[in-house]
Amino acid sequence: MAMVLKKRRKYVLSKWLKTKALLGNKEARAHIPDTRKFSKSTLRTMLKLYEMVYVKPEIGTHGKGVIRVEKRAEDKYTYQLGLAEKSFQDFESFYQSLLSDTKKKSYLIQKGIHLVKYKKRRFDIRVMVQLSPEGVWETTGLIGRVAPPEKIVTNYHSGGKLMDVKRLFVTHLSASKTDKIIRKLDKLGVVTAKHLHKKYPGIQQIGLDIGFDQSWIPWIIEVNTNPDPYIFNKLSDKSVYRKVMKYKKAAMK
């Protein structure tokens, strides 16, 4: 009888599938914000728990469609999509408006992280993790992404500014603390990639978007299995970009 080989999935588009896979790893799970499928009851529950959440498309890139949602008082709700912010005095009208803006597509709700800021602008870190030509997972690059003024997303393709990680950290941390956090990001990236690779063996590189809360705890906001390598060319240290591209080209062979 002929054996049918199952094609290995190289890219995983669903944020839900990636989140569920990573929840199976104890180390990664500790850094994943509470994430659930979007529904009316779940939205109400999570706003009661956290007061601020992000509603994001299950499938999507470049920060498009991400909505910051807040409960500011007993019956006052607001949400921001792009630069537009809407306010409501009751849950029902708030929910119906949100439903209209999500166009009834599949969305997730994620616990909101009050990110550390750089010059009053939110930022996160893209951690690039790749399989080396020798088949070993390695964190090959880190780059900071600073949100445009008044925007909620940091993505470069949505107007975010790319910056050297140490330049971002120096306004908050000592050199030794910065080095410690960079080592932690390096390790977390490799742990995450290895575990995701067990579930989806076709994956050869990932990009983790990691934000920090006010206590400097790193949170995995999102994982991209087809990360843009070209953003690393914006760093002054071109050796990072050369290594990222070398590993990418090796993976394509």
C-alpha cells in the first residue's frame, strides 16, 4: 500500500493555533498573556478581569486590524483602531460597534500589557530565531520597534520606528540589567522556536514580538513564522543582517 507523506507546514498563519501550541511548554507559557477566542461573553469577562485588552484578527499581519479596548468606568467603554477612538456609555452599543469594525471575522482577545515606553511611545522587541545551517536553533537578531505617536501598534509596516535594542533599554536600565534581559530574550526565543518546531516541523524561522510591562517582565505578544528579515538591515551593525540572511538562504535550499 502506498504511503502518503504529510506535507510539513512551513508557515502557521493562525495566532490561535500558535498560542495553543506554545501553552504546552511550561517556560513559554509563563510569558504568554491570557488569550481567548473573541465572543461577547469572553469580552465582558476579560474586561472585568483586566480592564484593558487587545482584540486582534486571528489571521493577519503588519498590525492591521488590532484594536485596543478599555473599560474605564462601570458603564464606560472605549476602543482605538488606528488613530480613531470611540467611546460608549453602555456595553451593548460598545459591543455592536466593535462587532461592526471586526466585520464578524475570527478575532482573538488578549490581556492588555501596559508596555514600557520610549519617549512616551510604546515599544516592543522583535526577536529573530532561525535554524542554523547545521540545524541548531539560534537567536540571530534583536531589534526594537517603537510605535508612531498616538498609535497602538509598533509594526514597521504600520509606521513604527526601528531602533537598536540597547538604545531603547538605556533610558530605563543599567548596562548589566540590559545584558541580563538580552540573554533572557535570547533563551526565550530558542525555547519558543524549539517547542513550536515540535508541533510544526516544517518551521525554520520565527519572529517573536516581545513587550515588557512596568516590572520588566517579558510577554510574548505574537509569534510570526514568516518574519521579515529585511528590517535588520536598518541596524547600524550590518553583521546581524548578514547572519539573518545567511541562515534564511540556507533554509531555502
